[in-house]
Amino acid sequence: MPEQIVIIGAGQAGVQAVQSLRAEGYTGAITMIGDEAYPPYQRPPLSKAYLLGSFARERLFLKPDAFYREAGCELILNTVVTAINRAAKKVTLGDGRTLSYDKLLLATGTRVRKLSCPGAELAGVHYLRDIADVDGLQNVFKAGTRIAIVGGGYIGLEVAAVGAKRGLDVTVFETADRLMARAVSKPVSTFFAEEHAAAGVKLNLNTSVEAFEGKEKIEGVRAGGIVHPADLVLVGIGVVPNDMLARESGLACQDGVIVDQNAMTADPSVFAAGDCTRHVGREGVEIRLECVQNAIDQAKHAALAMLGRPKTYSEVPWFWSDQYDLKLQIAGLARPTDQLVLRGDPKARKFAVFHLRDGAVAAVEAVNAAPEYLTGRKMIADHIKVLPEKLADLSIPMKQIAQG
């Protein structure tokens, strides 16, 4: 059993690893290093309830301070790791200190993808990734403010929904021909586009942002050859994995730190978990997932592997997004060739889209439809085959459908 485990990254995966290591009987030292001033906290509420002002900062934190004391985990916060020396099994901190490790876990997460266009450095152009980002928005996130949102994915649309609720004048620019194009099917995209339009959000699809206009601060967004007045910009065009440390230490990386199904890198002393990793998914395809589920489950598997008890990681991925009073829940990974089956009526604002592959449920997108989501997730895990007409029939309960 290792005597010293070092975790780089103080987020969801990091704190789960601490919890799992202790639950599995590890009694050695644990040190967690984070580059923010805060202990591990939830990121999903940042673009939803925390931005809305209905979620206190204290509720963001994943564990109380006492957890780390009782778990014997030394927290080193507001500190960056500048290098990993795999031969010496040491990490170097920004203040010059070095820490030794027997096993190292990379839980470094992601950073926002920056927009590189003229005016991108103007005051009033914001990104949303951490607590400080939201706190920096609050003073200007007020009724009547004209906000331009670049990106029609989860983050952009969640901010659009909060903005509409708070009385801002909201405009969204999306380069694709539909909202959340990478994440959801066309029926779900269409539904959410109609909901946002009904809330007063102006949607500009098939539209790329060419420049931000203004002298010292943002005054407008040039997109599609037209300048749209704006007092504030929120850019939400995705994230990129923080794999620089791993790459510089000689570990294999390709849009993320490459790990096997036990969360292990090519170095048997170095593991990785969460948004920063690229692994072989349950369908045998390499993938990088950006979700709470993966951070939690992969960290559990990393903990087991570090203790010499590896277990193959093959969990069903799941995701969610809250927009207005709509809860979108997704399980599984869809493909363009899947057969789509609609269960329920979008006009009732309660429905699900099932993705069938070779007759079995491969993914489900549920809007305000928890039974469909929960049962669908289990059907994906169990490779349950079902007739499309049976799945679409609301008179047949989901529990009965789950029996195949």
C-alpha cells in the first residue's frame, strides 16, 4: 500500500478520490493541491442557481472543512503545480516546494476555450468556469442589461435562462444550425429553441461572431456582418482539458490524459480521473467526458487501482441541464445513426427521446420526465431491447417496458 498519495486538482474527482481511498482502508498520507482559493466545490450550480442568486456560496462546497481534517487530507490551496518529475516521483509547486509521492492522481479538470477575435480582450467580455467568474458577473448582471451570449450549448443556454429570468435583454449567437447540437437530438434542440424564444431570448443560429466592438469596454458584437449592441458578453464555447503537466512530464495525451479502463496512465505510479482524461468508454471507443458522473466514478476506480485492486470502468455516462423550469437529463451516448423514439408530447413540456441501436436503448434524453430517464439509464446499462411502438406508448408504464 502506498505511503504518500498526491492529488493535483481540488475538484469533484479529487474529493471523491480522498473519500474512496479512506473508505477502502488506505491509511497513508494524502495531499491535495488546488489552484483556486476554495476547497472542492460544485461547478454545475454556477451557471444556474448561483448566478440566479438563489444558491448560497456555502452550499457549493462538496464537503465541510471537518471532512478534510477527519480524512487526514492536507489541502494546499491557491497553489499551482509547475512540474512533475516522474523519475524522482516528485511534484514542484509554484512557490518552489517539492512533494514526493508513491502514487499520483491527476484530477486537473478543464479550462475555458477562449475566443480569439478582434476585441476579445475588451472589458465586459466574460467567461464562466469558477466562483470568481460568477462573482465578477453579478455587478453587471442586472435587468435591462443587453447581454450577448456566444455559444448555444449548456453553459450559454443556462446563462440565457437566468438572464431572461432576471430581466436582461438576451441574445445568443450559435455557429451550428441548432442549439446544443453536439449534445442533444433535433427534437430536443427544437423544443429548447422554442422555449428560449418564448422567454424573449433572441437566437441567431448559423451565425459566427467576427469581432467585439468598443473603445475601452464592450459596446457591440459583430456577427453575420451586423453589429449587435451589447453591454456585456458571456462566451461559452466549450472547454479544453488541463493536460499540460502530464504532457510536459512525457505522459501520452490526446485531447486529455490517456488512461486505461483502470484510470492508469502508461506510468504505473500515475493515475488520472475526471474531465482531463481520455479513456476507452463502455462501447470500446476512446472518449473524453465532461460531467460530474465521470469525475465521481472514474475517481472511485482510480482509488481502487492505486491500492492494487483495479476494477474495469464501464459506467453509463449521464448529464443534466436546468433551464427555466425545465430539467433536461441525459444518459448514454447517442450516435447520428440511432433510431429515435419520442415518448410523450413536447407541448406538454414533459417528454423523452430514446435512441435505439440494434434494437436496444443506447441513450435517452428526458425533459421533466424522471421515470423515463431513470428507467432508460438502467436499460442502457442492461442492454435491454425494446419495440419502438411499445416505448412510445404512454399507456405502458416504464417499469413494464424495462422488462423488455
